[in-house]
Amino acid sequence: MKVAFATQDKVRVDAHFGWAKSILCYDVTPEGSRFVEAFDFDGKLEEDGDEDKLAPKLEAIKDCAILYVAAIGGSGAARVVALKIHPIKVPQPEVIGEILLKLQDVLKGTPPPWLRKAMTKDQPRAHDFDDELDEVQHG
């Protein structure tokens, strides 16, 4: 499962999604985590009502299942959720490595329903009722 972290210092989740200087992506399994990619952003990142600045960030996280942020605006959250990504807000800056370890522990046990759903992002559905439409004969 791919997980993204909004960060200013590349060590902690300490950034508002729209203002983040970087987004780090990791692959996480019950056995461990692996750094995948860092996306760096520059320019005017502070709050300014410019929704277009979110486009490159949304593109960077499009194949992630979870996004950790310090904060996220309503429209940003809606756009993240529309990509089937579960945003998680941390109440205070938290070290990314510690979050990864906690997430691995949860994956080793019985993950909560929201996490099980996030883990299946981009996997084919096990059962699609549209494939089984039977013609009804009336008669």
C-alpha cells in the first residue's frame, strides 16, 4: 500500500497539504516500508485561494491509499477523497518513521475497516454484480 506524507522538513508530518514543500511517498506492508519518491514544490505555497496549486500535489499522490497531513482545507480534502485517498490529520508534528512503524503494526493485526478499504485501492473488485446481469423473462 502506498502512503504519502505532507512535510516541510522531510522528517515529520508538519505541513498543511496546500502549503507543503514536499510530499514523501512510501510503500508500506506488514513486514516493512520502502521509500518510493519525494516530490518537491516551490513557488507561492501559502494560503491564497489558488486551487490550481493543488493539481501537482494531487498528481503526486494519485496512486496512494493514505495521505498524512498536519492540516488540509475543505476543498483539498474533497479532491483527495475523490481520488479514493484517505486523508489523516495528525494533531501535532509527528516523525514519519514513527508513523510508518505504527502503520506496519496495525497491518500485522486486524486493520480497522477504513484501513482495509484503503488497502484495496486500485485492486480489482472481488465481485462485480454488473457482470452478472441476467435477462428476466416475463411471461
